[in-house]
Amino acid sequence: MAQQAVQKNTLYVGGLAEEVNETILHAAFIPFGDIKDVKTPLDQATQKHRSFGFVTFLEKEDAAAAMDNMDGAELYGRVLTVNYALPERIKGGEQGWAAQPIWADADTWFERQQQEEEMQRIQAENQAAMRAAEELHRKKMAEERQGEKEDETEMKDDPMARAEAEVSKQNN
């Protein structure tokens, strides 16, 4: 899928507070130039905007000035993210993404499924490797403990080793 060119006169405005409506958004951006259109796509379930909107200026230069000045600015206590909008974000118009047919993202769904399965396979491999490493570590620790016990039993059988141990205890 080829990346479509950004629309230089339409801005994506993210991070909108719930109280912000199209009128407030229009008022916030009008100082930079004439505005052709303001949209805040609504969530179908809640009928509230989804904390982002689009502002379309008549002139590209005005859009550029608005982006430079408003990206990172605060509106109703929330920091805005302002970028050039991508065409596929706008094409749904009033209905947002609901205007696309349900099969429109089928290809990406299959890709996501494959990526998800690949991630799960890698996680399973990593977990198996961790379990193997832990098991190896436990065996090594058990062997070391077994070795210490053998050292103690060797000392009981060896009178010279016993005597040396007694002397070292007395010196400490």
C-alpha cells in the first residue's frame, strides 16, 4: 500500500479535552487564517468525540503556522498534538471509520493475526529456554551441595584432615 501524500492544509489535532467541541476548536485555530472546515469524529457508542479532530485551512501556509504554534500548546488543560493529517484518516467524513466496509481491513487483520502468533511462538520458546536454564542451574546447585557433603565425609575418614581442621578452629 503506497503512503498517500499528506494534505498540507488539513491538520490532525489530538489530545482534545472532552469539553472541546468544533466551535471551540475553530476559535482556537482561527487566529492563524481562514478555516474551511472543522471536524471532531464522534464515537458511535458514546456520541462524544474520540479526543481528536481535524482543522482544514483554506491556505497551506496558515495550516503550517497553526501547526508550528499549536503543537504542544494547551487547550482546556490538555496538551495538543498537531500534525498534518493523512488522507485515509479523513476519508470517512462525519461517520469516521464506520463508513468503510467491514472487509476493508481484512488484509491487515490477517497480518496482525500472523504477527500475534509469531509473538506467542517466540514467547513460548523464550519461556522454554528460561525453564531449561533454571533446571540446569538447579542441577548445578544440587551437584555443588552434593560435593560439599562428599568433602565433609572425606574429612571424617581422613585423620590428617581432621587434625588440620581442629587446628584451624583453634586458631580462629
